Amino acid sequence: MNTRPPRPVAGDAVDRFADIEILRYTVDGFDELPPRQKRLLYYLSMAAIEGRDILFDQNGQHNLKIRQLLENIYTRYPAHRDEREYMELEIYLKRVWFSSGIHHHHGREKLLPGFSPAFLVNAARHCHLHPGEIEQLLPVIFDPDILPKKVDKTPGKDPLLASAVNYYRDVTRAEAEAFYATRPDDRCLPSPGLNTRLVKDKNGKLREETWCAAGLHARPINRIIYWLEKAAGEADNEQQARYTRLLIDYYREGRLETFDRYSILWVEETAARVDFINGFIETYDDPIGLKGSWESIVYLANEEATRRTDIICRAAPWFENNSPIDDRFKKKHVTGISARVVTAAMLGGDCYPSPPVGINLPNANWIRERHGSKSITIENIINAIDASTRESGLAAEFYWSDVERDLLSRYGHVTDRLHTDLHECLGHGSGTLLPGVSALALKEHGDVIEEARADLFALYHVADPRMIDLGLLPDNEAYKAEYYRFTCNGLLVQLARVPTGRQIEEAHARDRALISRWTLERGATEGIMELRERDGKIFLVINDYPRLRGLFGQLLAEIQRVKSEGDFPAASNLVERYATCVDPLLHAGILARYKKLNIAPYKGFTNPVYRPTLDARGKIIDVHLDYSEGYTAQMLRLSSWTSR
Ligand code: ZN
């Protein structure tokens, strides 16, 4: 007999430290899968966690060494473990694990330890670690002026030299732009530099180092290939087997043409129950938006809930036609859009431990236009976060009155997911660039403008009566819940995530600030919405929801114009004026109110452990999920793999 731990509840807290709470998610539906699909999920899940060290290295060139140093001390330290500085080291290590590096995963500022350099040196000596190497790392860990930001786009600085990310070595922005601009600007070519680091050789000549089986990070990449080969043999259908093999070829040789061929097969495959993303994908952390950070997510389609996104996808042409944007910027043929509601089964790289709640890929613009895009809404992650914040007191503290709280408790559950669906399936897939406009024309502001475009598309259309006709919303009050939640978050609540004295950094946070502040500026003069003070606290009041929709429509038209025309000056004006700065007085008030609630502003997750059962010949005949592993144990286990 074997005893298994009681079934966990989604949203169960596993750990809490600094500004972070670690939860569990559950993979509902796993136990009912046939053995072949369990094997497939198992192999893909292994491929998903093998690339962890690649991301640490991409996030900063000292990250792996620092992690190893801290883990060595953490596990071997002989003295009293209740010592204050040792406990501070534990917190710092947990934060480094969470951020996959020494900079905050969201705000991107350097994490500063609560222990002293003297403690670290002394502890390292007790653990018999080599003193020379520690000396080099001390300023990187402790000096707030060395590598202060993971991504630094402050105007006036060279973003590539100022940022700590490891995508460029001693290369200026002008040099990088010239290097990649020498390629013909044909829109059917691969995304330049997506899977490489740009470096200078001894003679100052620029050269790319490719992340592939024969290049950088060969070890983890060969392991990813090993597991993907097994997965290809258990694929859900022939097309999945083909794209999995193309992905393997791409990992072997690093050719981006192969990655594009993979992406096309991947986006056109929509029937598999089990699917995955594994590669150099999102470019948010490259200051000029070229390099893809490594990530993986493995998931299982939730067929019941996918009916909702099927309805949305079928209506895509209608939404495109009825968008409040200039006809020249509308997509003529809306094709290939697919969207599913899914259950995450494994998170890796940039999706771990802090996953997105929705994903829309591929990112290559020309593939999206010709072959479509695939979206997922990750429902078990959303549910787990919901469950953990339900009783948090956030609505009581930040919402103006019972009217808004009622709206949110009646509709918030539905409208929040619908917003994510619309943002991912339709928003990112909508609109088109004018001929000759490069997808990279908006440079460092491209990501914020793109996210704002997707959010505005969702905000504008969620209030359309068509939502009720399609059966997606119950009545014409429901959209108000999303309007209030979104703008209240963009203007007030999300500032709780920004440390005192800092700016808003992360692309989605900037996009929400841009939209909310732009509409507030216009809405306040017309009486549509306002910030009101009560008992020394600032609240948002929305007086006229239909006219707020009109403002969202106006801004969507402008943001789409900026994107379609590649109007960089307008993009930087919008971002600098609305998306980044923080009013210190307002900020202090938000931080104080949030602190009282004692909730962690950031959530992350531990993965379940997949435990295969083998038959006498070593074939996997079943796989069980084990949810009992804690955060620290999981992180140490993953790190120990590197040295196996
Ligand atoms: Zn998005």
C-alpha cells in the first residue's frame, strides 16, 4: 500500500517571505488521463524545468555563481541557524530563487540583502568555500550602485550598458541597432537576435553567441532535447510530433528559420489535449526588445471552459470590424485565431515560480498575420490566486463604496477572466501595421504600447451588448465591475508593488498606469471619473461608465495609430507622461493602506512533482502527482540537478 498526502486545495499557501507568497496549483483532470498522455506530460514537464539555469544566466552574468554560493552556505552552515544574519540570508536566497537572479522579478531593482558582507565572508570560510571568488561577488551583491537595475531605460542612459541583463556584453544601443539593422527589413524573416547574446571580440568586432546544443548553454539544452525526443514519441497527434521535432532541430542548430517553421506548425495545431511552450520567447527583459528569455509551460486543455473562448474566437471578425480604430489599421482577414482555457501542469524558466495568467503566441508579427495566433487563459493559476486573495480585505480598503464592492463580488469572477480572454485571443491578434512599418519601430516602448493595445481592446469590447448576445456576460451591468477593477488597480492599488522612491517599471504595470491616467485626465474634466478623498485616503469614483467606454475607445484608436504607423515619438511621449512616474504622496498613502492588510503583493507557485511508475522493462506505465514538496526543497532539488 502506499500512502499519499491528502489532496491539496488550490491556493494553499506553501511559504511566505519578503513581498511574496508561494501557493500551490492543482492539475485537475490529470488522474483521468490515459497512460500515454501521462507520459507525454511527464516528459514535457522534465523539458520544462531543465532550462532553469539558462534564465538565471540571461538575467545577469553573476546570478548562477551567487545562487551557488548562497545555497552552499545555506545548506552547509555549521553555526546556529536561528542567528539573525543567517535568517536574512535565507530570505535573500528565497528571493533570488524567485526572481531567477539578484534583481526583483517585477520592479527589476537590485535586491539588497539584510546580512552584512562580513557575515557572508565568514560563513563562506566556515563552509570551506574559496575566498577569491567571494571577493569578486561582494560588490555585485552589496553595492547598490553596481548593476542597480536588471533593465534600465532611463532617458539619457544607454539602456544596454546600464542594464544588468546578460544579453549584450559591452555593446551600446547604437551598435546593436546597427548590427541588426544591416539585415534586410523583410517582414517574413525571423526575429533578429532572438536566441543569441551579442558580444564583441578582441578586435571590437560584433559577434553573436547562440544558445543551442553546440553553443551557449549546451548542457541544459541537450537535456531539453533528450526529453523532447521522448515527448515526440508520445505526441497527441502527428502534427504535434512534427513541431516537437522541429523544435529539437532548432535547439540543436540554433537556426531561427527552423524556429519559425516550428511556430507555424505549432500555431496551426489546435486539437491536442496536451500542449506546451518551450523556448526563447518573450522579449520584455531586453531593453531594446530583441532577445527572448527562456521559458516553458506545459498544459492541459480544459475542454468545458474552452467553449467560452471558442465563442470569442468565432466572433473575432465582428470585433475587428467594430473596433473604434481607423479602417486602414484593421486586419482585412482575421484568420487562424485560436484560444483555449487550460490547466497548467508544469511551469519553467520565466514562467516559474511567477507565471502569467494568459499567453498569446507566436510573437513574430508576420506569422501572426499569415498563420494566426494561439492564446491560452491559465485557469487553475487564476483560481489559485483568486482563492488566496478572496478574504484579503483589499476591496474594503480600496473601493469607494458598497456599490463597487457589490459589482465586483457579483461579476468580478466572470469579467476578470473575460478580460484576459479578450486581451489574449483578440487584443494581441487585432490590427495591422501599415506597409513598410517595422514591428520593432517602437523600440523600448514597444512592449508597453502592445500591452496597452490589448488591454484597451478588451476594455472597449467587454462593454459591448454583443457580450450579452453571445452569452458571455449576464447583463449590461457586468462590464462595470471590470472598468472599476482595472482603473482602480491602474491608478491606486498596483502602486503597492512599487518600492518607495521608484518608478513603475514592468511593461504590464506601465500599460495599466498609462490607460488609467490618460482616461482620468480627460474623464476628470468631463465629470466621468475622479479621485476623491475621504478620511485622508484617496479613492476612485466612476460617475459615468458608458462615457468611460468612449474614452477607452478614443485611446485605443490613438494607440493603434501609434503602433500601425510606428510613431516612436508619440509612443515615448505617452509612456513618459502617463506610465512611469509615481506621485510620492499618493504612493506613501497606498503603501500604508496596503501594509495594514498584510497581504503579499506577489504570488508564485511550487510545481507538483511527477512520480513515474515503471514496469519490469523500465517503461513508464503510470505517473502520480505529488503536491507535498515545499518551496525551499523544490528549489534546492532543481539546483542540485545542475551538478548531476
Ligand atoms: Zn498581453
